[in-house]
Amino acid sequence: MKIVFLVFLSVYLNTHAQNFLWHSEDISRNEEELTETFRKYQKKPSKEKLKSAFLTEFKERTAFHQSVIDAIQEEPDDKKDWLNWINRILSLQYIYDTASPMLTQNNIPHKQFTAALDSVRTVAVKNLYAKGIKALDNPSALNHYSDAYWAFTAVQQLQPGYEKTEDFLKGLKVEANKKAYLKPLEMSNQVNYITLSLSGSSSMDEYVREKITKDINEKVVGFKIENQGSSLPDYEISLKWKNINLDNTPGFKNTYERTAKVNNNIVKASVTDNTQNFSITSSFEIIITDRANGKTIDSRVFNAEDYEDYVTVTFTGNQAALTSDDLQRINASKFANSANFNRDFINLFYDRKLHPLICGLISKTLGW
């Protein structure tokens, strides 16, 4: 049997994603549909249907980006979303450059945005830098460290080394790193998954806490998860798997007949795939507490479910009739067992269904 468990990198939305300049790959990914209609039209320029689809998509995308720019321009300078504005200009430039051959064919002028980009970038750097200074000078504001950090981060992207930006960023990272303690994972109601006893330093507890700690400490600015030592943490994060229910039901069998010629003799074999359907449902609770006052500052219960097939492969007859793929899958099945599959399925379920949600909540609540 060939069971492949992908290690899913935890991907969760950064709450400050709008504070990053788009790279070329980000823009091209955003404009995939336009690019696809352009390529089809370019291959068959005489096709009116393809021409219409391309021109419609071109007009919609350029109008959309321009509408965002227009809305930003209406805002006062201290409220403007400068990076979003610049990202839209970069997107417009990409669209015009990519579609240039077919725009010329349809008498649509090719626009250049270099001057507009330089103008906005210059003003943005000055305003964002001033915003960062203002936030630093206002320690009574609740999020002044966060506001300053992201303002200077934006400046650093637009004009690296501008005035004292690098020094401010280094100081902020040191100044504002608070500590959080990730308490051991509790398992409350395991329903029919009671064969796994989890408490203290169990394998699942370690698996979950190590993944959360690694991802948060690598990707989130503003605090760190540390083991509880001599100094008390600023926050405590409680994890509780309130319910976990793992179930499996008989699936189906597929049998394939194999025939081969060996030494002028016809040999035969039958290969059988036996599939079981596994499912898991669960609810997972996370509570974030401010230790200074003992108050809960955020809590959430995440309900999730997932499905996976467990396939074993056997054969009857003459092995010489089997294909190389048959042999590989059959040999893999010899070392497969449902207990290991259960464990791997639980881990995979956590990785792709719960981990992004948990890290997202912690990042949003405690991070910048």
C-alpha cells in the first residue's frame, strides 16, 4: 500500500498582511485569470469570443485596482493605506506590460506608471516614518509599539535604511517582546478514541505544543512562547481538546486481473484493493489569559472534521504476473497497520484543520 502523508506547513493569515509590498509572484498570482485569458486570445487572435473574454477581464481588473486607489486617495494622509496604494500601482503596471501586444492590437494605449509610483513612494516614506515616530512618542496608546513597528517596517520595504528606521526596528523587537506560556494539552472527551491516553508530556501534547511554539516564534513579532521558568510569563495559553471522535467504516474492494507471459507460459494474478473510510470530528478550545489581571483576553472553540481512506493491497495467483506498481503497493501494505494510520491521521488532521486556526488566533491576539 502506498500511503503518502504530506507534511503541511502551517499557513495562516498574517493579521498585518496589508503591510507588505507584493512581490512579482504575488501580483502574477493575483492576475492569473487575466493572464490566462490573455494567453488564449494571443494564440487565436481571430476568435471574437477569446477577444471579448480578454478585454472584459482587462477592463474589470484595471477598474478594480483603480477603484482601490481612488478610495485611498480620498483618505487624509495619516489614514492612507500607502502600501496598498503602491501594490495597486504595481499591479496596473504588470497588467499593462503583460497584455501589451493585444492592447496595441485593440488600440488601447500602453500606460506607464513609473512617475506615479515614484511620487507615491516618496510621500509614503515620509508619512509612514512620521507615523512611526508619533506612535513611539505616545506610550499611553494601547498598540503604540505595534503601530510603530509596522510603520517602520513599511518604510524599510519602500526605502531601506531611511533615516533611523533600522535602529527603531531593532529597538522595538527587544523592547516589546513579552512572554507567553503554553500550558500542556488537555484531552477531555475522547469518545471512541480512548486508546490514546494524553496527559503531561505525552507524544500528542509534545507534537502540538512544539508545532505551535516553532511557528509562532518564527513568524510572529511582539511576543515569544517560552517554557515557564523563574520569571512569570505575561500570558498563559490553555489548550484543550474537548472532543475527539475517530471512526472507520468498511469501504469497498476493487479487484484487478493481471496476465503476463513468462518463459512462453501465461501466468495470472488478482490484485485486490481493500479501502476503509476513516473520519474524525473534534472540538478544540484555546483560552488566552493575561496574567497581570487574571482576565481572559481571548478564547475560541474550533470545530473541525476530516476524512481519509486507508487502503491495503493483497494478491492471489502468480507473483510474476504483477506489475512493478502492484509489487510496490503490496510490499508497502505488509508493513502497514491501522494503529499507525490512526496516529498519522490524527497528526495530519491537526496540521491541516486546527493548527492554522490556533496559530492565527494567538497571532492576532498577542502578536503584531
